[in-house]
Amino acid sequence: MIAAGAGAPEAPDIALSDKAPFQYGVQCCGGEVALLLEPLPVVPSVAIFGIGHVGVELARVLARHDLELHLSTRARTS
């Protein structure tokens, strides 16, 4: 769904048994699993750590775009 850019939910039903393909799991007593896969919109986000002269210019450019911009006055150290 991610690779295809799906926008609508999918609800696959998967039958389980000892003969089921391994990627769905093996369950000797059988049964069925119903899944709900629902893509959620995600807003891109950018974090800038350290707002020196480069960070300020990056923030100015990125502020013009549709994204969440997170600014920190302290640079991250490892």
C-alpha cells in the first residue's frame, strides 16, 4: 500500500491453516483473520538543530513549504 500510494482502506481476510503460506503464519486449528489496513495522511516534517546563520536561512526557505518545521536553539551532540 505504501509503494502504491494507496489512499483507500483495505480489509483483507486471510484463512489460516497448517497449509497456509508462511508469510501469513501457520495455525494448525485453522481459522480466519480479518485485517483493516488504513493509510493515514502524514505531513512531512523537518527538524533543525542549532539556529545559527545556516539554520536561520534553512528555516526561512523551509517555512514556505507545507511541512512541520521544528527548530531547536541547541545543536545535538552524540
